[in-house]
Amino acid sequence: MENLIKLNQMNLAQVAKKISCPTYDRTKVKAGIVHVGIGGFHRAHEAFYTDQLLHDTNVTDWGICGVALLEFDTKIYNTLKAQDGLYTLVIKELDGTLTKRVIGSIVECLYAPENPKQVIEKMASPDIKIITLTITEGGYNYNEATEAFDFENPQIQYDLEHPETPKTIFGYLTQALKLRKENEGSGITIQSCDNIKGNGDLAKRMLLSYVEKAEPQLIPWINDYVSFPNSMVDRITPATSPVDISNLNASSGIDDAWPVVCEPFHQWVIEDEFKTGRPAWETVGAQFVEDVDPYEKMKLTLLNAGHTVLGILGALRGYSTIDEAVYNPEISTFLKTYMDVEVTPTLSDLEGVDLEKYKETLLHRFGNIYMKDQIDRICSESSAKFPIFVLPTVNAQLERQGSVDFAALVVAAWAIYSLGKNEQGHDLIIKDVMQVALAEHAVLAKENPALFLELESVFGKLKTSETFVQAFTKAYRAISENGVEHTVIAWNNS
Ligand code: CS2
């Protein structure tokens, strides 16, 4: 692979002879957005939309400064930094064609663990009008059991004691907003891009809880000068595999150490609540609406929950990618029935969205055989995902006395999954901050399945619902005795 051209700003003209590249002058673009969390999802989505905007409109003040907040992000930071923020987006079309484009909207990169001050100052800088966040569902530090901010998190305690060298997003935002206020700076927008219902509202609530303890005098300023629009962000983005990297580089002749792969579908629905201006993202396909709730609810309970259903059942069954699970006819019938019988009735009051069409599109998206979306990715951090993706449907169904049998089967499958072996007896790679507690409860559940539901920070008060406990116990026993596939068949035919 000797003649590959290294992807970076200096080589861009040469790279452009091989692959579609930014045609705008990146050196003139300055950052107006700080984005925290520069993983694949951001780079397939917001950075993609923003690149298109820079390309189509020649604006120069809406570049992105990407921040790696965690030590875990060291590798991605080093890679992006070495490539001057450039990377290739590889879109895996439904017919197997690959659409490749170098994205140029990330014009700066910062690494917070090395230089927290620089990140705080950047967030407080007058050039920055928006801070966007992709910090994962668990990153909001919300405790399902107490329904409040989790002050017991040792990292939060650390931030309270070391305000100038924080580790969490809450410590950073507090210091940055404090500095902004001291500098008599303009207001700012904090925009969550995570898969959470009311993601802006939650970001605000959690931040204010922290600020109340850390810098209470800042609260009135935040209320007046900071907005937190809700948004719904959608594009399936598997983890980039070594094969994706070598295929791209061999076919294009460039050396990109970390391209991003994704599906063709993309959607971004945002509430238009920006304190000090925003990019005209609508010119490149984003939708600005008054109320994002219907879109969010639909996406979280159908797409993300659909992933969880396929992921957990598929993992136990021994599959490694989502398309394998969706092409098992019994599992896909199960998913369709779950969506029609248990989710759809809870969405009956949604206005402005076409549920039937959405469900149909979803099955095509899940079935994209070129994506090879990893079941390990989908099942990771399930303890943060179930409460957002699946349990709201369960609670709404219990309230309206509708069926919860399909959801209960998925939760039961998760309890068995948490024992750490699939049905072929192979180890499962479980990546979850609650892994130890999950494993302990999974063992207890072998004697008495309902004990799995004792994990209150995940299930809240669900264990007090007799209907759910019964459905869950029945499903747990059925899977333990007959395996996932037979149980799914039995449920499909019930
Ligand atoms: C997935 C999401 O992590 C998950 O469980 O459901 O990452 C999903 O691929 C994206 O939300 C798609 O927009």
C-alpha cells in the first residue's frame, strides 16, 4: 500500500483527484459550533449536514470544533488531528454501491483530558454560538430510580471538587458558561444530539441540577441566555471495521485511518430555539419544527427499540449482525407484531408523522445487507437503552391495559443474555456500565426470574406490576426451556 496518499489538508488537492472532496476553502472556515463526542454518529450526521451546508452556501462561520472529552476518545482524537479533521464518509446504499465523500466541516479538534482549560475557553469564546452534544444515553447522568441527577457518580463528585479540571460534560459546561457570563459574552445554544426523548429538556434539567450545587449564582444567567432545543437525530452508523478501512483505501488510493460508514437514510428534526443564530441546516434537508416530540417518540420506540429487539434476540440466537436477525423470518415477524400490537397503540396521538410508512421503511433499513451493523454495538449499554427505547412502551401499554407480552419477552431475553453466553454456549461481549449488577441479577433470576426486575435504576417501579412480572416470568421460562427461536414462534402464533 505504498502509493496511498495520506488524507490531510496539505494533500487535499491530490486526494480530490481520487475521491469527492470539499470544494470550499476549509482554511477560511472558522468554528461556530463546538461538538462534544466525535464518534461515528456525529461524523455521519451533523458533520455531514454541515459539510453540505459549507459546500452549498459558502458560509464560513459555521465550522465545527470537535472535542474529545474522554480518555476513551484518545484514538479518534489522534487520528482526526493527524488528518486535520478530514475523514471519508462511506454511504452503503441499499444496492451495495458505496458513495464516498471526504467531509471537511470539522475544522478544529481538541482533546479535553490533556487541556481542559483550552476546551473551557473555546466553549466560552464569542465565536462559538452552539455547543452540540453526542454523549450517549448514559452521558446525561440521569438516575431512573430517583428520576434525578446522580450526584453519587464519582466523576461528578470529582468535578465538584476540581471545577477547573473537570471530567464530565457538566463540569465543562458549567465552567464555560461561567466564563462566558464573566466576559459578558452572548448567549449560547446547547443542543443535544442523543437518542433521548426531550433530549434538550433533559440536558437542561441535568445541567441545572449540577449548576445548582456547583455555581448556584449562575442559574438566572443560564435561564436567560442559554437555550436547549430538542432534536431528533437519525442515521444508522455501524462501527467502522478493519475491512471497511482497507476496502476504502484500496479502492480510492487514499490513506484514511478512520473513515465512517453509514446508511443512506438520514433525518434531523430540530426545534428552532437558537439563542444567537444557527446554520441554515434546513437548506440541506434538516427540518425545523415547533415540537419535535412526535418525531422523537416515533424514532425511539420504533427504530431504536426495533434495534434492541433484533439485537438482544439475535445475540442469544448466535447472530453477529442486525441483518442476520432481520432475515430470520420468525424474528422479523416478532418485531413487526411488537411494533404493530404494542408500540403503535401508544403512538396513536402523534400528529404529522406517517407511522405505517415509517415502519415499512425501517424494515428496509434494518435489512440493508451491506451495513453489517454489529449486534455488539446495538446491545452495548443496554441498561441505558431499555429505559428510553422499550420501557416507555411497556408503561404506556400497562396504563392502557394493552399487551406487554412481546416487550416482556425481549426483557426476559436480556436477562438471559446478561448471563454472558449465547445459545451456542459462546461468550457474549457485554459492554455496559452496569455489567456487574446485571450479571448478579441475571444469576439471581435463574431461581426467580422476577429478581432481574429489582434493578431499579433501570426498571423503576416495573416490578410492582403484576401483569408485567407474569408476562416476563412466563417468557423467561419459555426461553430457558425452549430457546429464543421456539419461544418467538410460540409468541408469534399466540
Ligand atoms: C442504535 C442507534 O445504539 C443503538 O442502539 O439503535 O445507534 C441507532 O443506530 C441510531 O439511533 C440511528 O439513528
